Amino acid sequence: MATNNSSKFKTYLYVALTILGCILACSSIIPNVYLKLVVVMASLIIGIYGISKSLSKSESKESSESK
């Protein structure tokens, strides 16, 4: 049960990181365009990878429990 809460927290963290990347892409907080591109792409790649990994773990865990 504790691992379920931990995985939910990680999923929310990756979603927040993805949203932060979208906000940084649309804002002018970072004035250098190339630095902004690197920061935004890194946050989006890490966020989307983390979301897909956490969702696939929960799906495989549910399918193994039902068998």
C-alpha cells in the first residue's frame, strides 16, 4: 500500500514537470531561445517518460493481480 502512494506521488511529480515545461515554453522567463529549448525539451522528455513508465507499471501490476 505504501508503494501505491509512492507511485502516485511520482506520477503527480512527472505531470507537474511536464506542465512546468509547457509553461516555460510559453513564457519569457528564460530570454535565451536556445537555452529555453534545451530546458523545455529536457523537462518534457523526462516528464513524458516518467508518466508513461509509471502508468505502465500500474497497468502491469493490475494485470498480474487479476491472474
